[in-house]
Amino acid sequence: MRTLRFLLQKEFRQILRSRSLLISIILGPVIQLTLLPLAANFEVKKIAVAVVDHDHSTYSNKLIAKIYASKYFSGGTYHSSYEAANKMIEQNKADIILEIPQGFERNLVREGHEEVYVAVNAINGTKAGVGSGYLGAIVADFNQDVRLQWNQPGHFSEAPTIDVVNANWYNPFMSYFLFMVPGLIVSLLTGIGAFSASLNIVKEKEIGTIEQINVTPIKKHHFILGKLIPYWVLSMFVFTIGMLVSRFAYGIVPVGNIGLLYGFLSAYLITLLGAGLLISTYSDTQQQAVSLAFFFVLVFNMISGVFTSIDSMPDWGKALSYLSPMSHFAAVMRMVVLKGSTFHDIQPHFIAIIILGIVFNTWAVLNYRKTT
Amino acid sequence: MSNIAIQADKLTKRFDDFTAVDAITFDVRQGEIFGFVGANGAGKTTAMRILCGLSIPTSGTATVAGFDVYKDAEKIKKNIGYMSQKFSLYEDLTVMENITFYAGIYGLSNQEIKDRGAELLTRLGIEHEAKTFVASLPLGWKQKLAFSVAVIHRPKIVFLDEPTGGVDPVTRRQFWDLIYEAADRGITVFVTTHYMDEAEYCNRVSVMVDGRIDAFDTPANLKKKFSVESMNEVFYQLARGAKRKAD
Amino acid sequence: MKNAVWKQLYAFIQKEFYHVFRDRKTLLMLFGIPIAQVLLFGFVLSNEIKNSKIVVCDYAKDYASQEIIRKIEASKYFNVQKATLTHDQIEASLRSGDIKMAVIFPADFYSDLSHLNKAQIQVIADASDPNTATTLSNYLTSIINDYQAEALAQTKKPYSIIPQVKMLYNPELLGAPNFVPGVMALVLMLICAMMTAVAIVKEKEMGTMEILLVSPLKPYLVIIAKTIPYLLISLLNLAAILLMSVFLLNLAIKGSVILLFAESTLFIISCLALGLLISVGSTSQMSAMMTSQMSLMLPTMMLTGFMFPIENMPFWMQGISYIVPSRYYYTIVKAVMLEGLGFTAIWRETLVLAGITLVLVVINVRSFKIRLA
């Protein structure tokens, strides 16, 4: 235990003296948390429409006006031909083409039905799906208006309607920040923790002090603990900064128990830093450690559910996501902060994170060799 | 047996098809300054790493401070000090912080750390530099400090791997004064070097060529045996036949 | 004379290749990252929301409710679990994350519908993720509308406007077409800019840069020699990504492959120039890494439009996106690869990209001269 005390003293001194590390640890989260949420907004709005109106009638004008009035569509351009409108799509200046055929009004009134043509740039599948959905809804709405105008009461019986009553829990104003900021704190913490831990041992390898450590009677687990604890404390600190930024910049107050959150964080950090140290024991140079850490941080982020839905993944993707510690923390973070989930709710994640933590840390201790 | 600090018998280390250390046999007596000389790449560092418990030998036997290198590497580590070729102090810690750290992990008490630290600084004449960062010390001072730190826990044996590389002759002389002082206190000194004038300072010397020990005696006896004036010439005669190229 | 220069250059490039190819672990990462990304984006990740777990509480158990539930179950968007839960139980399931939504049919659903001509379905969504919540309620609403339309099939509605929707370029609305060009930009940025910066700073750290600069080879040739292996690795990576998207993701390259490679080479040069610029300003590998992360990787991920829609960003942030080279490259790759357009459609982006590259190269040459002076 005494040995550990001296190891910790030394690590803390080194960390507190490295000004660039401290700056990136304190400023990094503040800057990223103020910028990223502004960018990470997946809401689909401001869809640009290119209109080709061959009819130039009252109805076609009304339909177009109705579309432009919607908050989802950001105005649009008129074109004389489909080809001209298609150019706009090719130049990324339009997302959707609406083509109204000649005789639109006449056919609608006389024949009782008429078609309009919608072409959507579907490279971004989400935007295409949601955008065409909105457009369809507006057209249906317009259609209803037309019917009301032409139908005398009693002309045909009103169809029965089913009302869908929506209740949006936990985030009634549907704020995107509320969803993204906790996720981004997780992503940020994972990056900082994994990089600093994975660079740590390898740095001693590069400057040669590891040799000196290896001839001392230090126990392996003491050495690993001595490396782990300082970064654990540091990450706790980073997390606290993140929570403060989210409280004061975005007004996010955790609904659940903050103690529970810190409790889970403690376990998560042991797991994450263990994974970082594992990377460190496998690398010979800082460049290698960074490449490896970069790879894992990237994969962890992608499959974590922070940016995309885990439900939509195939089974093997879900399995992969389950093996990544970040997924569990991201889930718990959002559950506790937004929904006020209790210990009972997050228990499965707790168990998973503890098992992963034991695996990574044991592996790191075993793989750190004092002898060749 | 009790006056033998290190004993090696047919000690061998192979990396794939390359034999770095080829069945070397020797013994080091307690309290002597033992020189391990040889050209670069002769296998000195590898042999030393085995004795320090950093590397496991392929075959042969060796004991250090009475402990077996295969079974008791961790016990050996409690009884030795080591100064590696690469500079081994933390540059971003101060002189005293380095002393405290290494003394601490060898299990010295706070009082011992304080007393021995102060004694060390006085001996090196750097009392006023206790709070200086190691990075800003001149190289010669760094090396003297590294040596003093390596023996702060008063080990039975201290291993020095080319300790004086890159320093000026005056500093080297001062460094050897520190080695003599340590030997006077009963610490066995095992030192590798390729400076032949340093070989002259040793009680006994073994000359390694291509992983083998080709000569092993006191400097005086070796010079007599090869009928030459200096260790330099002894070494030259032996190393001429080397097949391995220095790297 | 000319011959000698080529020989020197060749020797240098050869040395650089040894450096790069002997470090197996780094090399593994250079190829591992793009492969993992394509596989993950292609098979694991999608912006589409499907298989969402919902619970349906049917207190009616009548003809209409069962018909609607059958339709919900048939949809790929929902993973339906049927149970009659109390309010508290629903809350517990939502809180533990077991379900994303609860759909409740009241006891008198069908009788209300047929007698009062009006019935209600209650939907409780976990809106902590607003996007998923909105999308799921939209899906549900359209299923219900569908049911109503079918129920009314006999009584045809007059005055119907029927939108004929056509999805261009990506009829199945897959995630991959959007991501692959983004991954290409990201990977090229990573290899060219970050790895080059680190490699050059490493030589600076070790002091070998000085030796190279006093060699008979002209300084700019030293720099060219250092960057060529990364250029080749990048092109190799590009080919790997394209092959994977064609054969694994079934994403055909609609435009000209040659044009794609030419535009990529232009982008790579701009990345290399960025990497060099970072190496000038950095003193340690660590700081080169951090600078690359903050000034290159982050803007590439955030401001090119492949992860987050640019139009939603604040105005000043959109402004910054105009000087990010990856933004133009991303647009070009989408146009050539997915829309099958020719050079005439992308000459503007190409021009801007070329302009940025030129500026970067000029700054590099300047700073290099200052360094030598």
C-alpha cells in the first residue's frame, strides 16, 4: 500500500505539471460542449423544394403557398421544366421536386382525382423519408380543404375518424439538446479517458523510465493501480465540468439521482481506463498507442447509440454494442438524466460494466510484463 | 558461498536463431567492482538484464544475492539497484521528488527518506538544487544523481549499464569516485562499459566477444597475460577476432 | 544531372516506405479504420428507425383494434409486445428503457368508432430521444390512416390528389449512400493530414529532420518524398473503400471512376498540405496529434454534412463550413459516385477545392523558406 502512495504522488505531480494536458482537459469539454450540440442537430427542417407548375391555376398556387407556409420547408424555386428542377437537385440546391401537371385544377374538379409528381433526393435516406412524409401530409391537408369547399353538407357521409392522442414523456418540448448533450458528455469523457490512459505507460516506455520501474520490487497490480487512479480522479473532474456546462449553458437538470450517476461513472471509468491501459501495454510507441486508441474510440462512439439507434442494428451489431462499455454508460446517462431511472432500472448495465471492467483490467495486469 | 554476490554458469540467451549471450560462466565477489567490458553488441546489456530479472535466460543457471534468476526475480529486485543506459529519472519531477519516489517504492520510511535524501544531496553538493526540475540539470549531474538514487535503498548489488556515456572526462572521474564510495560501504558494483580506462578502475574484468566471455581476471593479470601495457590493447587483441559487427 | 535527382528522390521515397510499412501496428490501423468504418456504416448503423420495441395495451380486444394491431405487428418499424399494463407498469417499462412507446386502445374502441363515428388511441412515447419519438408516432399514424383508408375503400373519396413519389438515387432509403462519401473524406483526412503531421514531427523530435535537410536533395523534394507514401496509401485505401462499397454494400459507382480518383487526388494533396502545416507548428507528436484532432477531424465530422445537416447549424457555423475542404470533397463524391454526374456538374466545387489547395501549398512553401532561413 505504501508503494502505491508513492506511485500516486508521482503521477499526480506529473499530471498537474503538464500544462497542455490540463488545458485540453478543462477547455476541451467546455468548447466541445458549447459547439457540438449546435451542430449535432438531426431535426429535419428547411427542406428546399423546386416547383414545376405546368398548370398556373388558383389551386396549384394555393397548394404551393401552403407548402411554403410550412415551417419544414424553406421556400423554394419555380422552374419551367422538370429538367431545370433536376439541375437544382444535382447542385444540391433543392431536396424535393414537386411537379404539378397541366390541367391539374380542371382534372381535379371534373374527373374527381389528379396526380402530382414528387421526386426526392434520397441519398440522405432519413431526410428523404421525413421530407416526403411532410409533403404528403401537406398535400392531404390541402385535399381536405378542397373537399370541404366542394362538398355540400350531407352530400356524402363523413368517414369515421380515429384520433391519435400523443403524449411525449420526459421531453415534452421535444428539445434536441436535452437528448444530445448528455450523449456528447459521454462521448467526450470516453475520448479523454481512453487517450490519456493509453498514452500513459507507453510514454514511460519511450523515455526509458519503465526499465527503472521494472527492476524495482513494485507489484504489477500496484503499478497499474498507480496509473489508473489519477486518471480516474481526473475523469471524474472532467465529467463534473461537463455536467456544469450542461446545467448552466443548456439548463439540463438531471431528473434522477446524481449519486447514482456518479456511482455508475465510477465503475465505467475503471472499465474504460483499464481498456486504455491495455492498449498501452500492447504499444511500443505513442504513435501506435494513439492509432489504436483512435480506432477503438471511433468504434465505441459509432456503436454506442449516442448518434444512431441501437434497435435498428442487426443482432451482431447489437452484440458488439453490448461489449462496448461506452454503450452502457450512454444508456445509463440518458436514462438517469432524462427519465429519472432508478438503480433497479439500470441494474443490467451495472452488471455488464462490472464484468467488462474485470476483464479489461485483469487482461491489462497480465499483459504488462516486467520480464521479457 | 556467502562471499559470492553473483554466480553464473553456462548462462545463455537466444532470440530466435541469434545467440546474444553464449554460455557465460563467472562469479562476482561481495564488495568488489566488477567490470563487464565488450564492444557494442557483444551481449553485455542482455547479460545484465538477465541478472536484474528483466529477462529470462534460455538456459544455464545464475544466482544474484543468493536468489535464482528463474524463480526469484522479484526477490532479486529487492536486493539490487539498477541504472539503465537510457536516462531513468523523471525530467518533469524535481530532484527531491525523484529521490522520494524511488526511495518510497523501495519501502523506505519517511524518516529514512528524509535523512538519506539530505545525505545524498550533501554528498553530491547540490543541496540548493533539491527543488530544481531534473530536466534543467546538466547531463553529468543527472547521471551522478541517477546513480545515487539507484543505491538509496542500500542494495547488496548495484548494476550500472554504461553509466558514463556522453559525459566529459572530469565528470567521469567524479562518477567513479561515487562508485568507490559505494563499494567502500560494501555494495557490490557490476558495471558495463566500453571505455577501457574505466576497465582499469575495476577489481576484476570480464571481456565479452560475440556473446562469450573470452577473458576474465584482474586488469593487472590480463595485461600480464597478453603482455601489453594497457587494457585498451588487451581489448583490441580480443575484439579483433569478433564476427559480430557493432551496431 | 536530371537522372541523379530522380535516383535520390527514389532512394528517399524507398526509405519512407520502409518507415511506414515496417510499423505493422500503425499500418494495421491505417487499413483497419476504413474497413471497420465501412462495415459498421454499411451493416450496423442506420439513421432509419426500425425494430423499435413498443407495448400495445388492448383493452378493447374487438375487431377494429385487433386489425390495427395486426398491421402494426406486420410493420418492420415495430417490435410489438402485447400486454395489458397499468399506468405504473408502463412508466416503469419506459424508464428502464425496455420500450420506446406504449399504444393503448380504450375498452370501447370499436363501438365508439361505429356509433360515435370517432374513437381515440392513446400513445405514450419516450421523447427523451425526440427524433425517434416523432418518427415512431408518424409511422403509427400512417398505419392507422392506412387502416381507415382500407375501411373506406368501398366509399371512394372525391377530389383526390394522389402524390406519385419517386426516390432518386437511393430508392430503398439506405444509410450507406450517405455515409460512404463521408467515410472517404474522413479516412483520407486521417491518413494524409494526421499521419503526415505526426511522421514529420517525429523526425523533428528525433533530430533526423536536420540530417535530411542537409542532404544533397532539395528541401522541397524531401517533403515530397515524405508525403508520397501517404498519398499512395490513401489511394489504396480509397480503392479498398470503393471495392467494399461495390461488392459488400452493393453501392454501384454511377459516374466515372477516373474522375473520382482525380478529384480524390486533389483532395489528398490539400490534406497533405494541411498535415505539413500542422507539422510546422508542432513541437511534439502529442501536440501534432491534438492539433489534428481539433482542427481537422472534428470539423470534418461536424461540418461536411454527412453526420449532421449543415442547414440546421447557426449561421456563423455554416460560414466556417465553407472553408472546410472536406465539405467540397463530400459534395463531389456524392455527385460523381451516387448521382453519376460528370465534371460539368462539379466544376465549381473542384475550383474551390483547387483554390484552397493552392493557398495551402503557397503557405507551406513560404513557411518552409522561413524555416530554412
